[in-house]
Amino acid sequence: MRVKIHLKCTECGSKNYLTSKNKTNHPDKIQVTKYCPKERKVTLHIES
């Protein structure tokens, strides 16, 4: 079952990205490095 999740920036706290994941295969939280437009640099984004 795929679930929609938001990715939240660890530095500024804004929710920048919307994506989906399969909860049965990946039960833990996703951590991805992505571009944050507010900080204007690549930062770590965590599932919120």
C-alpha cells in the first residue's frame, strides 16, 4: 500500500516536497538530501 508523505527540511522546518512510499517494504522514516528553496542550498529532508 502506497502512502503520500511530506518531506520536511531539518534546518528551516518547511515542508517542501510531497512524495509517496510503500509502507510494507519501508516502515522506517525516509531521509533524503534535497534542495531547500528557503535556505537556497541542499539540506537533509526527513519524512514528517
